[in-house]
Amino acid sequence: MISKSEYAPYFEQYMQLVSVKEMSIIDNLEASQKEFHNLLDNLPVEKHNYAYDEGKWTLKELIQHVIDTERVFCYRALCFARNDKTELPGFDQDIFVDNDNANDRYFYELLSEMNVLRKSTIQMFKSFTSEALLRKGIASKNSISVRALGYLFSGHQLHHVNIIKERYL
């Protein structure tokens, strides 16, 4: 079982969305990606650039945000698993979205990219030893374990699945 000491309190909102007791990191990664993909795969074209309010992200920007966040967090997981003690900076999700070109991209290209990225994330986590999964590092001035990061990917993705269901559909 994962301990709350393995991640910052802010991440509890994401960790509550995953099945830490019932499912492995890999099972959670596969299940959350399947739910994400199935939800978005057959949306009408008019939803692709839809934002539910002024100043809110479009659906394409939200997908790009999930992709970007997973990439940043994968780097963190890799560094910490390899026992790199370098403190890693945070990242500003709004600057990332302001500087991506998600709205100019083909919707299904974004979904494909997320599928490929998740497969890569799964392969990376399969390569980690049980010892590596327990290693911790500092990112955004908070301690987090590699194992917590593995569950966090799924929780973050499911958080956005819920937002899509509530505000975009």
C-alpha cells in the first residue's frame, strides 16, 4: 500500500481516483488510458475545439496538457528511479498551454500521441525494480516517490476524464 508520505498533500485529489489497493501501477495506467481513449475517440468534430467557458482550455488543449504533464512527470520518475538527487523544478501548466499548438493539430493525432506516450510510460515502469519504485526525489519543492508518480499519472488522467464528462460533453 502507498503511504501519504510518498507524495505532497496536493496530489491526494488525484490519488483518491486510482485503485491503489486493488490494482498495480501498470493495471491503473492501462485502465485509465483505456477510459480516456474510449471517452474521446468518437466525439463529434464540433467538440474538438470546444471550451466550456471563456478563457478555459479547449478539449485539444486539455489533451495536450495531459500529454505534457505525463512527459514532465516521466522525467521526474526516471531521475528518481535512477537515484539522481538533483532537485527538479516545477512547471507552469498555463505557460505550456499558451505555447503549444494543440488547437492547430488534428484531434486524433493528439489521441494517438497520448496512446503512444502511455505505452512508453508503461514500459518505463515495467523496467523499474521494486527498490527503484520506493526511491524519492524532490520536484516542485516537494518529496515524491517513483511509485507515487506511477499512480499519479492515472489519477491526473482520471481527474481530467471527470472534468471532460462534467464540463465538455
